[in-house]
Amino acid sequence: MDFRHTPEQDAIRDAVRDLCSRFPDEYWRDLDSRSEYPDAFVQALTDAGWLAALIPTEYGGAGLGMTEAALILEEINASGGNAASAHAQMYTMGTLLKHGSETQKRAYLPKIAKGELRLQAFGITEPEAGSETTRIKTTATKRGDRYAVSGKKIFISRTLQSDLLLLLARTTPYDELADKTQGLSVFLVDLKAAVAAKKITIRPIETMLNHHTTELFIDGLELDASALVGTEGMGFRHIIDSWNAERILIASESLGDGRWFVERASRYAGERIVFGRPIGANQGVQFPLAQAHADLLAAGLVRDKAAWLFDHGEPCGPESNMAKLLSSQAAWAAGNAAMDTYGGYAYAKDFHIERKFRETRLFLTAPVSNNLVLAYIAEHVLGLPKSY
């Protein structure tokens, strides 16, 4: 087993790091203070082809694998940026590439790859269902060769910065299903057109970090049957392919955050002099940082395995979920170690720690709570009784 990155993967890391150097800490701090979307950064990623990493070359993309996509997002966060501003365009590919029709892929993927269209919104979560996706109530009722869609979505990020929406809706009433994972379908929605027609209303949600998340109110939206992705009623299964990609990519962003915290805090600990010596000479400062480094390395190996399985078409649900769990925990521990290392200065925005600390905390909860990941492992890996 060879754990080394290929020269091509090293080149990807170097190129992404070089791009990110054009967007220093002050760029992200300014955006955070104004709750603004990083348009210039996302455009630079698009122009460089990184957001088309998973799109096959026949559709104008880079034709890379999940392993390379993971490295791209990890390096963005390790450079001090926030890849959440653009990551959805990668993980929605898990559903669109595997289950989309050739017509859909020909129509949309080349434009997405060129940056003419953005697919940045993933419409699943609802206020009453939360993480219990099989309970969603947004309904797509078939009428002839069209679907009438109505419902509400919450915590749907980047809808104001997206042209397209990958939407999960109910096509069979819940009470009519023996298998509750059926009866849901995926649709590719022209979001801009739906908003212009007042069929979708977007309401921003103010949060403790600069994340651009929203509520969607869908009323009287009509979709042609050609908007259906995959097989009607099998949307829950189709969306799992995006979920596995999402877990791997979120793990990668967490790993990048963790690396950033450890590097910044280690450097500061070596330079900060208190009582006549660097604070990094104290084991109380050293040990949390050393532990964080070790945990990040271990979590990274699980992420790498999950990405390898995904790229080889193998089942990767357990590994993807565990990668997200372990990476988010390791990043949060690294963030706490950095906060302790910087002391009072950690709260000063000039040092940038507090922004990253807020961003990193999100991944313990989203896009799936770590408690649900543990419940999944207990039930589906260990064979324990269902706990929910």
C-alpha cells in the first residue's frame, strides 16, 4: 500500500495553495464582517477549473476523482479560506453524474464547467423533518408530463448565488409506502427562472458565521418531466451518492481547518515570550497541539480510504461518515488548542482565529450531526438495535 501522493496530486495542492495566496486573511475577515459572498474567490476557482474537478472531460471538466476533489477543498481551508462557499458544486455531482440522463448532462455540465452556470444549492432539509429525510413534505405531484411542486426548505445554502437547484421532493405520500426510503424523487430546477416567476421565494437566515444559508418557499412551481433526475421514487437512494461525496468533502474541509489551527498556533507558540521563554516550551501548550496533529493525521487516513472507495465505485457509506465524524472532531480539538494557545488574543479579530473557530464548529452539526453518524455506525456497522 502506497500512502504517497502522486506528482499530479502534489501539483494540485501547490496550484490551489498558490491561488489561495491571492486571497489572504484580510480578504476573508472583510467578507465575514459584511456577511458577503466571496464572489472573486469563487470566480478564481471557476476560472482555474477547480470547481469542475469532478466533471468528466467529455463535458468540459477536469475529469478528476474524489481523492483530488478532497485535496482541493482541504487546501483551501488549510490556506485560511472557506471552501463551503463553493463545495456544493462538487458534491451534487455524486447524484447528477451517476443518475442524470445523458440529455441533462449534455445540457448542463459543459456550462457548469465553464462557469456559465452555478449548481451550488442542494435542496433537502425541511423545518419539520430535520435530519429525518424520509419525512420531508415538499410534494411534487405529477400531472400529465409535468410536476407541480409545493413546500418549504430550510438551511439551503448559496441559493442566492446559484443558477440551479438539486431538489428532493415527495412523489408518493408517506402513508402509502411500505419502504419509507422510496417515494422521493430528485429534480434539477432552474432556480433563477423559478425565483423570477415568483414560484420560489428565498429568505436569508442570519447565522453566527458567513455561510449564506436560506429558507425556500415553493408554491405552484411546475417542472417538466425532463427535470427528473434518475428514477421517480428512488430519489433517496440517488441522493446518497451525493451524501457520501458530501461527507468526504466536508471531512476534507475540516482537515484543512485543523491543519491551519495547528500551524498557526505552533508558530505563535514558538514566538510568544512569557516569563522569559516561548509559551511553546510548556507541555500544557505543546500536548494539545501534538494531539491535534496526530488526530488529524489519523482522520486523514480514513478520509483517504473513503475517497479511494468512492473513486473505485465501491460502497463507502461507513467510511465516508466516519471520515466526517473523525475529521470534524479533530478540527474542533485543534481549534480549541489554538484558542488556548493564543489566549485573549484568540478573541481579537486581527488574529483571525475566532473566525475559523466559528466556521469549524459548524461541521460537528452539519451537514449531518455527529450524533446521527454515531447512530448510523452503531446500527449499520455494528448491528446494534436502532436507537431512533
